[in-house]
Amino acid sequence: MPQDAKEYVTVKLTFEASAGDTPKDYYILYIDPDSYELKASEYVMTYASMMQGGAESGPPSVFVWEKTVRVEGLLCSSR
């Protein structure tokens, strides 16, 4: 997902079937294997009433973070 040659650790975040209106939504997190910083995420939405033409899911939304900031001691990804 990030546009470099590094191979990132990926984690797929899913939800239980009872989780709200869109339990089939998911995130794929891209983590830098050297610093363990979150570098990017991909989000797939499955809210049926918002999909065009009866599609089961929308195209992935991609977020890439280029920097981090420290907030009260916690290192956070920032755009």
C-alpha cells in the first residue's frame, strides 16, 4: 500500500456479525516492520444501501500516513 519497496506487516481487522449495520466491513493495516509505526490502512465498506448496482462492497479507501506525532506520550500516525 505505501508506495515504496519495503515489505510491510499487515493485519486484517474484522468485526463480529453482531457489530452494527456493517459487520462485513474490514481494515487492512500496514505496519512498518522496523519501527512498528502504522504507515497506511485500507478500508472496505459493505453498507448495502450505499453500494451502486447491488455490489456487495465498495472500492477500498486508502489512507497513507507520512509522519507521526506524539500525543501525551502516545505515538500516533498523522496525515
